[in-house]
Amino acid sequence: MLLSEGASAGPQFFYLVPWVVFLPLIGLLINVIFGGRLSEKLIGTIASTATGLAFVVAVLLAVSLVGHPEGATVTLADWIISGDLQVSWGFQVDTLSTTMMLVVAGVGTLIHIYAIGYMHDDVRHHGDPSRYRRFFVFFNLFILTMMVLVSADNYLMLFVGWEGVGLCSYLLIGFWYDKGEKGIGNALAGKKAFVTNRIGDFGFLLAAFTMFAMFRTFNFEDVFRQIPEVAELLPVGILMITLFMLLGVAGKSAQIPLYVWLPDAMAGPTPVSALIHAATMVTAGVYLVARSFPLYAVVPSAQNTVALVGAATALFAGTIAVAQFDIKKVLAYSTISQLGFMVAAVGMGAVVAGMFHLVTHAFFKALLFLSAGSVIQGIERGEHDVEHNSKSKKSVKAHAGQHFDPQDMRNMGGLRKRMKITFWVYLIGAIALAGIPPLAGFWSKDEILLEASHLSPTVYYLLTAAAFLTAFYMGRQVLMVFFGESRSEAAAHASESGPVMTVPLMILAAFSALGGLLNLPWTHTFGHWLEHTVKIEEAVQEIALGEEAAVKFDPVVAGISTGLALIAVVLAWYVYDRRYKRMLELPPAKRPDDPLRGTLGPVFRLLENKYWVDELYWMVILNPYIALSRFLAEQVDWRFWHDWFHDRVITRGFNLLARVLSVQIDLGVIDAIANWLGAATQRGAERLRQIQTGYVRNYALSVFLGVIIILGYLILR
Amino acid sequence: MNFLLYPLTLVTFFPLLGVLVLLFLKPEQKTAARWVALITSLITFAISIGVLVQFNPANPDLQLVIDLPWIQMAGWDISFYMGVDGLSILLLLLTTFLTPISILSTWTAVDDRVKEFMIFFLLLELGMVGVFLAQDLFLFYIFWEFTLVPMYFLIGIWGGGRRMYAAVKFFLYTMAGSILMLLAILWLGIYGGTFSVPDLIAKGGIPGDIQLWLFIAFAAAFAIKVPMWPLHSWLPDAHVEAPTAGSVILAGVLLKMGTYGFVRFNIPLFPQAALQAAPWIAALAVIGILYGAMVSYPQQDVKKLVAYSSVSHLGFVMLGLFALNPQGIQGGILQMVNHGLSTGALFLIVGMIYERRHTRDMDKFGGLWKVMPIYGTLTLIVALSSMGLPGLNGFVGEFTILLGAWDAGQAGGALGSYWFAALAALGVILAAVYMLYMFQKLFLGPVDKEENRSLKDINWREIGTLIPLLVLIFWIGLYPKPFFTLMAPTVDKLVAALQTAALAMH
Amino acid sequence: MTLEEIIQSTFAILPLVVFVSWTVLLVLVDIFIPKDRKWLTALLAALGMIVALGFTLAWIEQEQVAFNGMIVVDGFAIFLQVVFLVSGLVGIGLAYDYLKRMEIDRSEYYILLMFSVSGMMLMSMVADLIVVFLALELLSIPLYVLAGFARPRIGSEEAALKYFLLGAFAGGFVVYGVALVFGATGTTALQGVVGAISGGTANMTLLAVGAALILVGLGFKVAVVPFHMWTPDVYEGSPSPVTAFMAVGAKAGGFAALLRVFVTAFPAISVDMTPILWVLAALTMALGNIVAIAQRNIKRMLAYSSIAHAGYILMAIVPYGQERVSTESVAAALFYLVAYGLTSFGAWAVVIALEKAENKGLALEDYAGLSRKHPMLAAAMTVFMLSLTGVPPTLGFVGKFYLFRTIIDGGFIGLALIGVLTSLVSAYYYLRVVVYMYMRDGEPQVTSERLVNWTAGVAAIATVVLSIFSGPLFYWASQAVLQLF
Amino acid sequence: MVPVDYYIGLSAILFTIGALGVLIRRNSVVIFMSVELMLNAANLVFVAFARTYEAVSGQIFVFFVMTVAAAEVAVGLALIVTIFHTKQSIDVDQMNTMKW
Amino acid sequence: MTTQLILFFSLATLAVGTALGMLFSANAVHATLFLIMNFGIVAVFYLLLNAPFIALAQVTVYAGAIMVLFLFVIMLLGAERTGRTPSSWWLQPVALSLGVILLLEALYLVISQRGLLPVGGEVASTYGDPFSVGETLFRQYVLPFEVTSILLLVAMIGAIVLSKSRT
């Protein structure tokens, strides 16, 4: 095994760590500058190579860590130096960060390669050649920022990556920025993701401020070193930090209440969903909590909160996933749910379990998304075939008339035969996700459940329920997509994707199947690997590393979870195979699109509409905000402040004053008033016509008045 | 004249040379006028680089000082006193840097009365540089008011539909503030027998209540210029109506004169008043941040959106300055530069599209990224910089400011409450809302307006105006250390003086 | 007074004597100058001014009392005489072509102008209230005639009559005031008044009333609210060069008397006078500036502007009772007079350049588009408008700076505040002129006349340059007033 | 010997009447005459105080005032005549060509 | 004493009466005649105040020459009366009431200063005679005297300018 304990000394490549950032940068720059003249394949190759090389660097770092598990920090340059705020561009090489690098670069490379094929097809279908370059530039940018995130040796640099990946997410969700609902839907989804993430970042920022106020540094090591003193002095401060940070985690890792962006993020191309919104970026929150474990370790209430948030999210998202029809949406909610598992794990302190699940999840969820992408393109190809090869023009028109959604599972079915490789890899991924032994998901999920069963019953129950749902909706999905009869023309004409896509799928399938080997309960390789980094007081460390009281494997826990998963699969088979077939006998008009719709009734609608959380947010937050800002802008600032106050009160007031005063010089006003009075009291109607002023005498009168007043002053003084 | 050979006088008055040359050009020689102005401003920039080279960052005091007696009377003296220190060096460079860029941006946009335009522009540069270098209150006031005149013309002659209204409003608003400052300056001159700022600071000892009054009088001038909420009503008008280059300079430099005034005069001259006023100013700043961001969002006119965003951004600057600690002040100064770069660039960008389509209504656009990919990408970077994305300049400034403000929120800090920083940090979210909204309205979505289909992407000249800004945007974002180094000693000295004042108060 | 004394005294006021003699001779010579060569008269008049200017400058070191204490020659007087003579020169320069253009070309213009200048010069040297009255009349009577010089244009005649009647009316107050001062102290000599006060023989109430009445009369001449109402009408109706001369020369003459009389003779009653002056100055600044906003005719606008500026200068007299400040405040007033005069002349030159017969070309609209057709003229006008507003770098700003400084030094922060606020208001209407010139399109008709252009150009350059190198002027003004005390 | 304040009182009355004449009469000649009355009132004060102080200078002042009045009359009446030629009226109330 | 006072009061009454007559007579000629009478009465006061020279000048120059000039102009222009149309009908009452206020102020001042003003005693017999006046005028007041000469010259030129017909 690669990560064997044996070697105590070995080659040291720590100095290479900046290259995990620079390599994607180079790839990106090449494509930006010369990309216009390069061919599609070359662009993709450059980008993939850059990522692949970054992976090589990560491997070298891992190799070095075998011999020098204490790791190293490589400081590249100073960044912000202001007063006692000293932040540098520093890279941390330790087992935790290297794990992340490996996952990011490894999965990333595979997805890059896959994307060469996928995006080629995309280009064919959407017809904009420059997109290809843009896609890979953004993809490399993502790897770059993600690497910054995971390799930072301080919170601020981590934040750079943190927001950077958010940016890439924004860009890639809105990649087809002129598509989506009303042509703007995708762009809106991107904006939603960014802004929601910003809310999380707001929490992160506050955490950073508090941290600086208490520790005067952002450096991981320096912060952790001071924890004991600070915890004694001001535990509330650390609680504030951790809770603020939780807000950031909720944003990035799509936890309640900020998870809403992730399902919409599926608007991006599928490789994006796989890489960013499943495997890597969304796990940044998990990484952050794992990284900040020493902080969380001293405030148990924060830990509880995190764990509960994670567990609740896991169950909540799981329920929604049951009632979705979009193939990617199901996976998206599944991702949210699985992220809940991880967050709950690291929240409880089970860092290894959480990280372990992070890694395996990266494998199988990436696999699932990519396969889904393959399915979608298969369907699209099928649709394309139907459109172009159909002899009857009429049918094409009829077909084009209604919107065809290649991602809707209700349009699929029976693909098992038409897309064999995709089917098999998908199946592996699904089993892994469902947590059925001996695939990777089982081991990692089981470890989390095991820890939960010891540490927090509530979390355990929630997660178990979520695990059950996981198996169920995955079963549902596989059955709806691959089994049964084709439910649309396109599905019937779907075809398998090319090797550039299927080969990465197969590799990922292998990892998904075997990933469990990383941290079998009996060897705990991964745990030992991480223990060099997660260094804290003994008692806590045991929990973190999953070594508590020799609990290595609990057959009861494993049995329950496996059993539930199997039941769920069977249930899914019953509902979506048996009952579905019976349903088909109904006339099409009365036929429900989902067998469960009838059974669950309003509950299904509730789930299908995601508990109307989006609508709730619109009602409670967004619409009031928009209304308020409109009110401020149009009424307060413009009408009142600008037009009324400035233009009317000040400007017009002055003009009026000027006019009144100059009229009074004429004394015409007094004249008019006097005449008016005269007219009112006497028969002065004629007099009104005779308004005429004797200027000279009025002027003299003014002088006279002045004299009288001055004399009066002198007398009365 | 030896007088003109001092580096600081040279950099201040060099544009006059260009003005002289321009005066001899015929109105028809438009291209020549453009070149003369561009070259003059470039040389001025080069001179300011020379100033930077001679500047010793480790020295907290005024450097390259020139102090010549000017008007000497019994009981008061006015001197031609210029100097540069950590507070002003960056702003000096920003000014000389943005001027050639602005001039370049007018190459095709301004075709009417080019000669006059360039004359006013160079005069404006003279005034702005003078403001940042003057160390004598009289001299400062002259430059301060002088900048009004060319800007007034730039808006009024080359502006948009309601340009006259906007120009007069700009003039009157700014003047309204500065006349109060004039009184305060006169009072100080009588009190100290001199108008030299360092001498007045050294003399100190202004009684507390009077300090507060003087502080308010100075603050009135600067707050209008900044503009701080609720004195910002002139800004949208001025920005919307001003020609592109005018907006760039207005946002990039003129507004900074206000914030600079605070840090150069209000804080060191009236430290006790500054300490007392800090929470109030910070409260206004925070309101400005949130208000500006919220009001930006529903705007239809891109320029107005950017204008209101300035209110928000300068709120950050003010918050930082009145955190009265090193991070806050340094962040504030850096953010002045950042705002100059980002908002300047945004105005350039708006100008480019306006030149093509003659509208700034966001509803008239959509999907431009497809038509103008380079333009779209550059806009995106600038927008991100403006909303404070880490790795770009805006973040460095905003983060240090907020950090400073949070620090000042601790017991014993200048602000005394964490709420300032916390609420201000909300502005970071709101910035994303309006900036992304703008980007979406302009660039994303389908190209559904026929007029937009045939738009040409930006040309090399236009790229050339943006590239220097982008370089700095990245530079400050990734390696701001040199910028902090330039100002750190001066700021530290200022903070130390404040601490002394705070001790004296208790 | 012996012959010797008379000769000595005459020598002391030689500049004035030379000037008056020149003028009287010119009256004779003019008769023999043929009609078509009246330019000679103008030239001779200008020459007379220049000669007198030369004498005046040569007399700059003089300091003596002459004619039994009727006259005092000092720096203050010399300073003002220079101002008067220069404004006289400008009055000739501006009028020369204008008179021809308006077909009112008569050589008496120059002679009357010279008499008026001599009245002003006398005014600057007064040391006796009798002479104040006489100088005032010598200054005014030619102006009455000059105001009506454009007859039979009805506006001009009306202006003359209004000016005359009201001037005589105000003159009545001056005389009565002088009479009361005489009654209170038994003398009309300024030093005698001071002596009577310090000797304790003076009746202070009567003195205060007398001083107040003198203030009214002189306030009328310099157009202080509420004695200002004639100004817009007269300024509008009179031929523009006369207006320009009135706006600067007559105003300076009135202030010369005010400053001299109050600072020399009445410091003892400053307790009574300062509040009155305070209120008058405030009212004048406020009303002048605010009402000017409503004006669409440039001559009326400038008339109100001149009222407002009278308020600013009057402000300098407010602290005249404080020994510490008054020196400087009088110097500030002198400085401000120069600043105002220079700027004002320039502005009037531009007005003259645009004026057409029959009172055309005086509306603000007639200035639209000036910057395109005559950029230099527009630029000059801009400088003047900025200077009148008090925006640096113009002399108007430096003047205000100096002025406000002394006011604040005197402790009148409220008054200074009113001063700056009203100058903000003034920006509004001054800028409107600039708006028209630069930002609106139009076809302005300009008569290009060399003397007028030169006046505008020189004034513009001087307004800017002197503001930057204002040290010597500062110095001169502050030295000039030293002997006043 | 009549006390000087009697004279002052009388002169004040005359002065006021003169000033009122300026205010309420419309005939410019009469207005002008009212001004003369004001001057006369002032002269009375001069002479009275001259008597009190036994200073001839007060009388001299009266002399000057008279001369000035004569000069003013010359100019003023010429003006009135001129304007009468133009307007066929000497009513000051009709002189309002110029207003704000 | 009493004789003088009686004389003073009767003359004063006459003076005020003639002044009021001038003020209120609608005919300008009447007004002029009233004013001439008034000037004559004032000349008597001058005599009472030991100012014979001034009194004489008052009668000859002022009442005689100047007022005749007025009369002459009025007759010449035929402008005895101005139109009857009342203008600004409020002006008269306002002006009159202001006049009353001024009068009250003045009288208050005079009364408040009673006894504070210097009391003149007997004067030298030469006081106010033409010789002493001339002596003072040409010695002490030589400059003002010269100024008046110029003033008259100016007035003359002015009058010519104003009345000379345009050529």
C-alpha cells in the first residue's frame, strides 16, 4: 500500500507545494492567451495536463509525507502586512491538506478528461466554439482556487480560495448564461449560488475578525497553539468563532439554511456538477471544520450545533431527493444529504470519519454525476437522431413544439441496454452511495454512523434515517433511468458515449468500489495518516481519529445500516418496478408520473416542491429586500432626498426667496395686498387696475425706514 | 525658476506646461490636442514615479518638503508648503496614474471642443495633485476649491442631458461644505499664527469644545466631498451627467480628496474631537455602506448604479479611517486607491458601452458577453474587484478596514461596538447582489436586442485604458505589501498621536 | 493761514491740485478741440490721470496734515487715490468706443469723470466733516450728470433723476448728521471730535445720532441695505462705463469716507455703532446676493452683486472699535476694494462688449454660446465671476480670506458665517452666467473694441496673478492703514 | 436767550417735514424743494450750535451748504427740464421704466 | 427772555406752518412760495442767532435766487400740478405715520438731552459779522471754499451737458 507506515524517512518534495497552484495557473494562462488559436482537443489537453501535473505534485507531496509525516509550511511571500496584521501566502503541507489535494487534483483530472468529450458534444449541440476555451479556463481556475483553499496555512488565504471557488462556481453554473428559464435562468442560478455563498462568507468574515481580535493571527499553527490560554480566558470568543464559521460552512457545503443554491447549481454543465458541486468545492466546509477541529474541540456546544445541523440537513435533503424527477437534482439533493453526513461527522469530532466519507463520496458522487452526464448526452443524442433522421417532417415539428427536457427521468427508462458501460458504472456508484457493502460508501458511512451511535443518539437516528432514504432514492433513480421500457423517443434512440468519457468513468468506478480499503476498520490506515495533523489532547484525539475504546467495527450498527439499505432497495424495486408496471395499464391521461404520488398524496407534493423553501425565502427575504431597496432608491433617495429636498426645498426655496425679496423691493406685494384689502373693504375694484408704484418714493421710504430703525435702536438701546 | 525644480512643485505644475502648449493650438487640431494632453499627463506620471523613487518609506514625516514664505504678515504667515508622506504618496500616484488613462479614454468619446477639454483636464490634474501635496491650509484651500472649477466645466460642457443642473449642483454642494472649512481654517490661522499644518499639529492644545466645532466645520467640507450619507445627493447627478473621463476622475480622485482631508486634517489636527466623533462618523459610514448598496440595486442606469456604489465603498473608507487604529487607517487609505481603480475602471467600462449604444439603460442590454467577450471578461474582473473578491484589490482594503473596525469595536477601541463592523460586513453581501445584478443585466442572458448583435468588441486602445488598471487590481490584490509599506510609518505615527490624545482625555 | 502755509498745504496735496488744474484747463482746451477730434480730449484726460497717478505714487511716503487740519495726506489716502485714478482711467478706456457706438460721444464725459475722480481723491484725504460733505458732492454731482449722459434715452434720464433726487435726499441726512456732530462736539474736524470725546465735553448721544446719520448718507452712496434701492435702477439706466465707474469708484469713495471718519473720529462710540454696522452688513450681504438670483438682466445682476460686495466691505468696518483688529480690518477692506474693483471692471468690460444700442444685449440669454465665439472673453468673464464668488485662485478669494480672517479675529464669527453662506448663494447666480456662456448654445453679438478687450484681459490676468502673488498688495494695504491710527 | 434745544426741536420738525415731502410728493420739483427744506433744517442746527459754541465755523458750514445746494439746483433743475422734454411729465411716479 | 421765547414760538409756528403748507399744497407754485416764506423765517432765526451774514445770504441767495429758479422752472414747464391719479394710495399714510415716528424719536432725543447740551452765553459783538465770517472762510476754510468753486463749475458744466440740445 502506498500509505504504509513503514517508511520513516524518504524523499522530500515539500518545496513543490506552490506548484499545485501554479500549474493550473499556467494552464489557464496558456489557454487565455493562446487559446483562441488552439484546437478544442489541445485546449482540453492543456487544461487536463495542468491538473494532472498538479496531481503528480500532490502525489509527490504525499510520498514525502510518508517519510516526514509532520509536514511543512512553505511561505511564498508576504501578503497583507498592516500593523500587527501579518498574513502571508503560505502553503501548509500536512496529511489533511494533501488528502484534499489528492482528491481535488485526482478527481479533477479525471473530470477534466471526461469534459474533453462532454464539452465537445456540448459544442455540437449549442454552437458556440469559444465556449470550449472558456470552460477549461474556468475549470483550471477552479482547480487553482481550490488548491489555494486546501493548501493555505492560514485562514485568510483559505478564504481567498473559499471565495475563489465560489466565483468559479458562479461562472460555471452560469456557463450557459443565455439558457435556462426565460434565457436567464442559468445566470440567476449562478447569482443565487454566489450570493448565498456570500452570506456564508459573511459568517466566515466575522469569524475571522473575532479570531484576529483574540489571537492576533490567522495562521493555523499560531491560532491552535494559543487555544488553551484563550479558551480559559474567553471561551465565548471561541464559541463565536466556531458558530460564525458554521454559517460559512452552511453556505459553502450547502447545509440548512443555506443549501438552497446547490440544487439550482445543477444548471451548469455536468462535469461542473461533478467536480465542483459534488466532489470538491462543497466539501470545503467539511474541510474547514476538520481543519479547525482544535477550535471546535474546546467548545462542545458548537460541536453539537454543527453535528445537528449536518444530521438535519442529511435527512431533510434526503426526503426531497425522493420526489425529484431531474436526474441531476436527485443527485444534488443526495449531495446535500451526504454533505450533511460529513458535516455531522466532523461536527461530532469524528474528523477521520468525516474526511473518509469526503474522499469516498468524491469518488462515487463524481462517478454518478459524470454518468448522469453521459446519460443526458445519450438522451440528447437520441433526441438529435430523432429530430434529424425522422422521415416525417411533421413529427419533427410536433416534437420541437414542446420542450423536451433531457434531464427528466420521466423521459428515460430502459437505458440499461442502450448504454451498457454507463449503466454498470452508474450501478456501482449507486450501490456505493447506498451504503451497501463492500463498496466504498458503506465503509465511510458506517464509520460515521458508528461514531454517532457512541457520541450522539439524535444524530445517529437522523443519519440512519437519511441512509435509508439514500438507498431508496438511488434505487428509484436507477430503476427509472435504466430499467423498464423507454419512456420517450429520445431514450429509445439514446447511444453510448465515447471512450474519452467512459474511461474516466471506469476509473472512478474502480475507486468507488475499492475506496473502502483506505480506512478499513481493522487497519485504520487513513486514521493514522491523519493523526499527524489532527493533533490535540489525547482524549479528544481518540474521538477524532475513531479509535475510541477499541471500537473498530460494530456489527450491529453495520448490520442495521446495511439491512435498511437493502430494504430500501427492495422497496424501491417494488414501487418502481412492480407498481410502475401496474400503473402503465392505466390510460395515459390518468396515469400519475410517479407511483408514489398517489400513495403519499400531499406529502409527495411537499417533497416535490422542496418544502417550498425557495418560495419562503423569496417571500421573507428577497422580496422585502427588493421592495425596500426600490423604496429607498426611488422614493427616499430620489423623490424625497434628491427631488424634493434638494430641488424643491433648497433650490426652489432660494429662488422663491429671491423673487419675493425682489418683488418687495418693488413693494408691489405690499401694494397688491393693500389694494386687495382696499378692494375688500371699500369699493376698490377700480383701484386694482391702478396698481402703480412710485419707485423713487418707495426707495426714499426705504432709506427713511432705515433711519427710523437705526434711531430707534439708538434710543431703545 | 528654481521654484519649479522641486520635485513636488514640478509634479504639481507640470500640467501647466501642457496647458500652455494647448493654448497655442487651433481648435481644429483635435488630435494634436489629445496627444499633447496625453504626453503631458504621462510625463507628469513619470515625475510622480520620480517622487516615489525619492520617497523614503521608512520615514514617517513629510518628505521632499518645500516650504517657501509666501504671504508674511504680522501675526500670521502663509507659506508655500508642500510635502509628501505616507498618507499622500499613494493618492498622488493614483492621481497622476488615472489622468492619462482618462485622457486616453476620451480619444473618440470627446470630439467637441477637444482643446478646451484637455485644458480643463490638465488644470484639474494640477488642482488634485496640489490638494494632496499642500501642507499649508491656505494653499490647500486654494487647490481644494480650484479643482471645482475645471470639474464644473467638464460636467457642464461635455456632460449629458441635465449637465448644467448637475454641474451647478456639484459646484454648490461642494462649495457649501468648503466655506465652513474656510472659517475653521481662518480660526486656526488666528489661533496658531500660522497656516502650516505640521506646525499647527505640533502646537496643538485647542480646547475640547472648540476642537469639536472645528472638526465639524472641516468634516462638513470633507463629508460632502466623500460623500457621506446623507450628503450624497449631488453624486448621482454629477456622475450620471459627467463625461466618462470626468466620472473616472470624479470617482477616482475627487472623492478621495474628502476622505484624504479627514485623515490629513481632521484626525491629526483635532485628535480629541476625532475620538469623540468616531462612533458618529462610523455610524454614518455604515449607513452609507448599506444604503448605498441597497439603493444601487434597483437602478436602471448603469452609471447611477456605479455612482451609488461609490457611496457604499466610500463608507468603507470612512469606517476604516475612523476605526483610528493602524489596520483601519491603512485599509482606508488603500481602499481609497482601490476604489479609484475599480470604480474608475467601471466608469470607463460604462463609457465604452455608452459610446457604442448611447444608452445606459440596463434593460437595453443583455447577453453582451457573447457579442463582446473581452469586454465582458474585463468587466467581470473589475466588478469582482469592486465587490471585494479575495485575490483582487478590493478585498485587501475592505478586509483590513473591517478588521480594524472590529478591533476598534472592542472595549476601549474608538468605536466601542462590534455592530459597526458586523453591519458593514453585510455590505459585502449586498455588493455582490448589485454588482452581479448589473453584470447579469448587461452580459448574461440571450442577446435579445437587435441593436446589440452587431456591437464591436473593445479595441486595443480601450483595452489599453483598462489593462493598467487591471494590473494594479491584481497587484494590490495579490501583493499589497509595498503599498502598505509606503504608508505604515506615517499611519503608525498618527495612531500614536491619537493614543496620546486619548490618554490626555481621560 | 499764512500764504506760506497755503503753499505748503498745496504742495502736500499736489497730486490733487495738479489733477484739478489739468481738468479745469481741459475744460478750456476742449472748447478749442474740433468736434471730429474729440479723441484728443479723451487722450488728454487719460494723460491727466496718468500724470496725477505719477504724482500720487511719488507722494507715497508723504504723511502730513494740511489746510488747518482740513486735509490729511497719508498712506491710506495715497492707496485710495491710486485706486480712484486707475478706475478713472478704466472709466475712460471703457467709454471711449462705447460712447461712439451709442452715439453719445461728447467730450464732457471725460471732464465730468475727472471731476468726479477729484472728488474721490479729496474724499480719501478728508480730515474734516465739512470737507467730507463737499467731497461727497463733488464726487456725486458729476455722476448725476453722467448717469443721464445717454439722454434722451429715457432709462438714462430716469436713472439720473432717481440718482439725483435720492442722492440729494441722502445728502440731507449727511448734512444733518454733520450738524449734530458739530452740536455734540463743537467742531467738525475729525481730530477735534476725538479731542472733544477724550476731553469729556462731547454729548455722546448727539454724537451717536450724528454718526448714524452720516452712516446713512454714506451708506446710501456705497449702496448698503436698506439704502441701496436706487442701485439697480441707476446701474441699469446709466451708460455702462458710467455704471462701472460708479460701481467701483463711487463705492470706493464712499468707503474711503466711511473708513476714515469712523476709524478716526468715532471709535469711542463703537459700542453703539458696531451692532448697527453688523446688522447692516449682514442685511446687505444677504439681500444683495439673494435678490441677484432673480435677475435676468446682467446689469441689474451686477448691481445687486455690487450691493452684496458693499456688504462684505462694510463687514470690515464692523470691528473698527477694537484697536487690535481694526488696523487689519481696514487694510482688509482696502485689499478687498482693490480685488472687487479689478474684478468688477473686468466684468463690466465684458458687459460693454456685448451691449447693444437700445439696451439690447444685456439679458443673460445674450451670453449663450459666448465661449464658442469668443473663448477669451468668456474665459475672462469666468474668471471675474469666480472672483466675485470668491473661488481661488482669484483675487476675490484672497480678498475674502483676508476679510473673513479679520472678522473672525474680531470675534464676529456669526457675521463671518453669514458672509460665507451668502457667498455660497452668490455662486448660484454667478455660475449661471458661466452656464450660459459655456453650456448653452447661442449666437452672441460682440463688438470687439481694443480698449475694452484689453481692460477685460488685463483685469482677468491681474485677478489671477495677483491672487497668487498677493504678498506685496497685502503689504501695501497693511502699511497704508498704519498711519490712519 | 432761547435754549439751543428749542432750535434743535424746530429743526427736527422741519427736517421731518422735508423728508415727508420727499416721500409723499410726486412732483419732482417739489421733492427737490423738500430736500432743500431738509438742508435748511440742518443749517438751523449749525447756526444754533455755532451760537452756543461761539464758533463761526458753524456759520461757514451753512455757507457751504448753500453753495452746494445752489450747485445741486443747477444740475437738478437741468435734469428735470431734460426729462420733461422727453416725458412731458415730472411726476416721479411715472419714472418706472426699470424694475426688477 | 420771555420776549425772545414768544418771538421764537411765533416764528417757529410760522416756520412749521409754511413748511406744512409746502408739503400739502397741491400746486407746485404755491409750494414754492411757501418754501420761500419758510426760508425767510429761518433767516430771521439766523438773525436771532447772531448770524447776520448768513441770514442775508439766506434771503438773497437761497430765498431770492435759488427759489426763484425753482419757480422759473415750474412756470417754464407748466408743471404746477401733477396728475390727480393717486398711486400707491397706502404710501401717504405710511409715510406720514413714519414721519410721526421719526418726529417722536427726534423730540425724544432732544428732550432727553435737555440740560445736557451746552448753554451758550453772551457772544462777542464781532461774532458772526461779515468780517469774522470772511476771515474764517478765507483763512481756516480756504480749501473748502476752493472746492465749492470747483463744485459750481462742475454744476455749470453739468447743467450745460444736460440741457444742450443734441447736435
